[in-house]
Amino acid sequence: MKIILRRMYDVGIAVVLLFGISGIGWCQVFPAKAVRWIVAFGAGGPGDGLARVMSPALSELWGQQVIIDNRPGANTILGTELAARSAPDGYTMLLVSSGFTINATLYPKLPYESVRDLVPVTPFAFGPAILVMHPSVPAKNLKELIALARAKPGALTFASGGSGAFSHLAIELIKTMAHVNIVHVPYKSMPQGITGVIGGEAQLIVPTIPAALPHMQARRLRALGVTSANRSPASPDTPTLAEAGLPGYEADNWYAVFVPAGTPDKVVNKLNSDIRSRIDLPDVKERIARLGMDARGMSAREFSPYVKSEIAKWAKVVIASGAKPE
């Protein structure tokens, strides 16, 4: 009888150890095959560039190929829908920008539910934009611009890369906070919008810092402030808009990884840890900086409420501005 009980005890211990080791091993070996990275942007743009910086770094870490699958269209909705409908096993990742949080309100009907159908993993690049204006505008700084806009409602105009785009709503946020009326002039793309402002067709625009710098240096555009909470190393002498006269203003165009809802927490946490470890590598940081962005992540626990707060923030701006998708 003692021998039988002893054998039963040994079997029980073995089973416990087996399940414990297999659980640890499962997490350690993930991913065991190639990972598909749906990039909701076309080839050649900033989002695609970031994916091509990160994918080889992750492939090297995992010993598995990270396959970039560009799925642009409908303001990132096509790629996002595809990811939301993918298997929640960690082998499909999604790359979107902060436009994901704008779309939640901008589009009355989305083919997915932003909070329910996708799980935020981590952001990995923050790209502050910069408010610039045509040198002919009789204002030297943001405070003077706001005073001018209040004195002449509707006299000033601003360009954007399209209705509902970050470049549109970043200025709508300024209008809401400063209580001013500046007329929106949408263009089909940001390069066209910048050209329009340089040519005097509009007075203001919020492009990325790399896109604006050559024109600032040539004095074709005058910088008023960066949209982020902190000054950008790409233009360290330019104050933030909060410093320049709009306390509390912050609008970052970030890029982040999401996965389908239902992906196991262990996988989400491993993806978070591994992605953040890669953006800490000096060469990865440098390559992201060359794209005019700051390599920075968050824990999954931090990022989830951040996404919800961004959805709430941009919802107010979309509703107040009456912005409609093109």
C-alpha cells in the first residue's frame, strides 16, 4: 500500500511539474513561427518606415521572421479591421497611429469596436508635430497669434492633410482651448498643405518636424511651438505650445502595436517587454530619431487607459469641430 501511495504521489508531482514547466516553456518559446505585422499604412510613409526599423530587431530577438503586411486604406480602417478579425494567438500584430483614437469618433460606423476588439500592447514612437505659420502673419508668437485670431474671427486660415487628420484636429484642439475661430482649408496631403501655406493660400499648418525644418531654416515658415508635452530634440529651441501660451495643450502623433482581443495576457506582456527592449537599443533609437520621432514605450497596463483617454480627448474635438471623414 505504501508503494502504491508513493507512486501516486510521484505521478502527481510529475504532473504538476509538467504543467508548470510547459507553461513557462510556452511563454519562453513564443513565438515559435513567423509573426505577421499588419501595417495600416502604405509603403514609404512614416508608419512603414518605423515597421521596417522594428521588424529586423524583433526578428533577431525571436529567431523568427516578422513579416510586414502593408494594408493601407480608409484612414487605417482596412488594416485595423483585418487585425481585429485575426486569430488572437499573438501571431498577428497591428501597427496604427494615434489616428486610431480619432477614428473611434470621426466615423459613425466602424467595422470593429475600438476598445472591445483590439488590445493595446505598447506605443514605441512618439512624433510631435509643430505649429508653423507664413511669415507674413503679423504675429511673432502664439500669444500674439491668439490675440490676432480673437480680434479678427475667421480672418486666419489653416491647412491640413485632410478632414479628420491629425494635422486638422491638432489645430481644432488649439481653437477649442484658445476660443478662436480659424478657418480650415483641407488639402489632399500634407506636402500639398505645406506648399499651400508657403504660397500664402493658408496661414497655419501642423506638419511633422522633419517636414517643417527645411522651410523653417529657409525662413519660409515661422515656428510657434511643438505639440508635445516636452520640447523636441529635433527643434530644441522651439517651445511647446503649452509653454508658448496654451497651458495643458498636448497632442502627440504616436505609433503603437495592438493585437486582437482575446490574445493571452502572457503573450501581450511578452510582446510589450520584447518591443520595449528593442526600442532601448541605441541603433534602433537612432533610426527612429532620424524619422523625427522619440522612441518610447509604456507598459500594457499604462497604455490601455492612455488609449481610452485619447479616445475621449479627440471625441470632444471631433464633436466640437464638426469634422467629417472625407
